Amino acid sequence: MTSPDISPTDNDKLKRLLVKLDDAIAGLEAAAAFAKPGKLPHVLDICRRVLLQPDGCAQLETRAQRLEQAGVFDGSDWAYPHILIPSLTSHSLKSADAQLVVIEVLSELRMLAVAKQQYRHPLISSEGAHRYLTQVMAINLPLLFSAPSEAERETQGRLTQIPRALFQHLANRVGYEHVIDELISEIWRILQQRPIQVEPVKQMVTQIALCQANPNIDLGASGQGADRLVSSLFGPTQGCREDPGVEVYRERLTAMDARALQYEASGFARAMHDTGLVSPYHPVLLRHLLDLGDNLLSEALGLSSTGRDCLLCYRDLVHSMIRTAIHPQTAQAVYGLALTLERGILYQPPVAPALWRQLGLTLSDWSEARLHAAFGDAVSHRARLMEGVLCMLGLPLGVGQGNNPTCQSARALSMWAYNDPDYLLQMVTWAARDDEIIMHFEGQPISSRDSESGVAQTLPLDLDPVSLLVVPHLDRIYAEMGRRCIGREGDPHRWVNPEFHGWWAGRGFGINVDVATGQLADVDIFLRHFYASYHPYYNGNQPLIHPQPAGIAVTDSAGRFIGWHAITILRASLDPAGDMRVYFFNPNNDSGQDWGLGVKVSTSGQGERFGEASLSFEQFASRLYIYHYDPLEHGELAQVRQEELDRVIAMIQESWGADRIPAGGLQAVDSSNPG
């Protein structure tokens, strides 16, 4: 039967193409691995021709599983859908390379098939695929609603039709209104974690604003709650509510009296602290207020008595940081400065002098080049780095590792910003000025300049300004520390973590995996020590004093093992419902994850502070595989109830430990004699 939108001629043409496509897929399926690259261009060319036909996307969606299993994505990043970054799709979809456009479209149709549960993917859940598509659609909304630009037509020709057909198909299959509503919820969920890097969120909010302003787009009943997001960026106050542009707003400020400025200051502060986003107009106001008194400045930053006192005590330093680092292009520095003052860390004797040094720091050529490659030249590189410093000091739990295997380095930066800010500032100085960091491992110096490559194979660019400069050095040093542990029995984290992260990392070490075999080992003892060290009911109600490095076995939404990951344990305490929870920092950019079998990581609503993730104590213990503790602090191992441990062990056996149970099973120990 022919669809009403497809003429009989088009339908016949599509049928002929689909026969050719099925034959080409069969040929790719039958080809040996070494021969597949030779077959692939033919498959992609037919896919391109199918996509140019009405209903082409729907036909390829039904073949998505077969295409993937035949090897269309083999040898590329698209073979790993769980690591794909939505923001990168724009480049691929607007490329003049037909094969690149087609592979990207096939990847989105594969995600749609997974999201619609047409097949179960081994690397990404249906929820994860749906979330990914939501973000892709938000970032690429112009492809759904606008005609191709002259530049697109010149560079892509007929290819411009394919991405637009894709997004029309996605909107029809997923439901555009649902996408917008879910997108808004997703934005708020991400902002609740207060990340340092907010550019992806700003892009999504900007696209929503463009949709709202477009008379040809009917959002219907969707989009509720978007106004707060849009206004926080483009019109938080009466003086800029119609988004007049920063130059016009700057002129308006000169005509405002004290009362009007007071309204502006309080309006900006409310919007900033409500969302974690800073409007480009906010820096214009701050710079205007520098000569009008610190009361208005404090009001514009939204400071409490703690932050206000800190501002008054370090007035010259704060004013210098605003003049150097805070511009419309570095607006997030306003939020970083406000939270830095609220933390009161300037009262620590080394911090203020270190910040003065940072303000006058001469950057190396390599540092200048890195910052230019990532952020351009809209403001000076020194200002860009200072923005990063303020955001990291103000939001130590907002650090993200980007799309890089550098969770150890991101965790270290977060821990230093949280616990030892002057040490972080020293690291930034060494990296940005000297192109070298020297750390010590068991008394011996390790230079980042002399060390071999680290975990990351390439220099990451998708990071905040501080991480951009410091992480490459830390990555090499951490890897070198690991190399110096080669030949030692057990896991190298036992020795590396305290030397790398700081003296406060406990020298006691627990691990429940035998390094040589990968099998579970001593799980009962491992859990008893963890409970006795961290659970307030078994450690004499002693709160955790210093954040501690730990390692988790990450699982997907089906509870299947994905890999090992570095996190920081921050505290253990009762949540609002009276249940014991572990609150931790996860450097992977988004802590809200479903780890399967009922283990869903919470980022808000369970007593979390900004940037914290949390799980019930038992659920957290079921994904933990290494932790540190102080061996001189004696908890009550014998008091931990066996039935509680049995529940945790069952969760391990059902998830990441399913294939790691030794032949003799997991043996419990005599709790009255922990040994």
C-alpha cells in the first residue's frame, strides 16, 4: 500500500533501491573483516539514495540493527554509541562529505531504533538512546525548522535534504512536544549538578529561545518552564528584558539611579543562583558597579554575610579579578567569583597571594596555543584562564573529564579545589607558566615533561580552561606513578592514590577483586572494613573529614559491567527520608545514571549539595571495588550485620560480579573474629 505522501513513481523507485540495499547489506554481512571496508562505500551510497526518497528514514530505521551488525560502524567512534557526544553531530550533518553525513544519520536512526526498543543494544540502554536523541534534536533544531542557508546549499548540494528528513522523522517518531518538554527537564537536571562547563546547556536554551520567537513554530502546550531558562540568559532584569545587546544595556546603566541599579543587581543575582547560568549582561552591570560602592556589588553577586565580609576584606583583589576576568564572553566567572567568596577560602593565608599571582601570570606559548584552540581570542587568554580558576574554586564539584579517559586527573583537580585550593593554584601556575609539573612518588621526583604518554591518547580540548592546561601534565604523571608500581603485588592504586591526590588519602586500602585473575576476593572483609570506616553507625558517628579517592565498577541500565571508574567519596549521612546514603563526586560530566537493577544515582532531592551524586549505602557498596581508609581509626567490624552484607553481596553477584565469582563461591568470615 502506498503512503498518501508518496507517489506511485516514488514508491516504485524506493522499492528498487531497497532491493539493492538489502543485497548490499547481505554482501557486507558475508564479507570477511578485512574485506568489509571495500564493501562499505557501496552500502553507504545506496543508503544516501534511499534517504533522498520520501519514507527513506523509516526504511533505514527498520534496518538499523542489521546495518550495525553487518559492520557499518566498525572501526569508528560510532561503533561505541555510549561515548558519542551530541554536540559533535552538527559538524557531521553539515559536512560536504556524503559518507560522513550518511553514517551520522544511520547512527541517529540506530539510536531511534534502540530508544523505541526495537532491539537491545549491548552498549547503550533505550533510556540512554532517548536522552541522546533529545540532546541531538535540541542542538540541531534549525535543521528541523529552517530551510538550508546559501552556504549549506553551496557546500552540501542535495545532501542538505538528508539531515532535514532525519529530524522530521525523529520529530514524528518521538513526538516534538515531548522532546521539548523532556529537553527542558534535562536542562534543569544538568543544571542541578552545577557543572563548570555550561556551553552545551546554553546552546540548548538558545535553540528553545529561537523556537519560541519563530512564528512558524507551534509548540502547543509544550515548553512550560522554558521562560526561566531563556530569561536567565537573555533578559533577567527590567533593563535588558528584550535582549537589547550589551552596548545598549551599558548605555542604559549610565542613566539609572540607585534604586533602579538595586533592582538590576538583585534581579541578576536571583537568576544566576536559581539556574547556575550567567547572562552576558551581568558582567556589564558588575563592571559598572565597581565605582559605585560595594553594597551594590555584593547585591549583584547575591552574597550572604560570609561572602559580603570576604568581599570587604579582600576588596582590591576582588575588584582586580572582576576587571581582569569578568567580561560578557566570560560571564560564568561571575558565578565562580560569587561562590568562591561564599566558601570563605580567601581567608586561608596562601589563597589571596596565589590569586594575585594568577592575575599577573605570564602564560607560556604552549598554554596560549591550547587556550586559543579551545576558546578562540574573544578575550585575553589570561582572562579565560582566570574565569576557569574562579569557576573551579567556586564549583569544585563541577569539574568534568570531557570525552576522555582522564577521570583520575579530573578527580584530583576537584579534590584540590575542594580541600586544598592553594595547591590547585600552584598546579595551575606550574602548568600555565612553566609547561611542567613536578610531583613526588615515594620521595622521587616525577616531571610531566620527562614522563611518557598518559591514559589519554590525544590532548583533550573539550575541557574547562584549568583542566585544559593541567590535565595533560597530571595524566602523564599519574601514568608514570603506575609504571613505577609494575612488579608489585596487588593493585597500583594502593600506592599511587595517596601520593597523587594528597596526604589525606588513607593509607589503608581495600579491594574486592584479585588483580591477577579478575575474580572477586575477600568480599566480606572488604565490606566490613568499608562499613566500619565510613558508616556512621559503625564508626562511632565520625563524619568523613577529608574526601577520599575510591573506584567503582560502572554498570549499565541492565546491570552489566562497563568498566572501572574513579570517584571521590565526600560524606555519608542520613537523607531526608532517614536512610543512610553515600554522597560522592563523579567526574564524568553527568552523575545522574542508571546502573541497573534498581541502582539509580540521584543528583537532587535526596539531600545532595550542588555537584554531589548519591546512592543508598548498600547500593553504593554494591558498585564499590576499591577505597582508602585510615588504618589507625578503628571501627566496629564485628557489629556490621551479616544480613546487610548479604544484601550487598547479592547485588554484586547479580551485576558486575556475575562473571567474577570464584569456583568455590564467596565465603563469609566469622564476624566475631574479623582478623
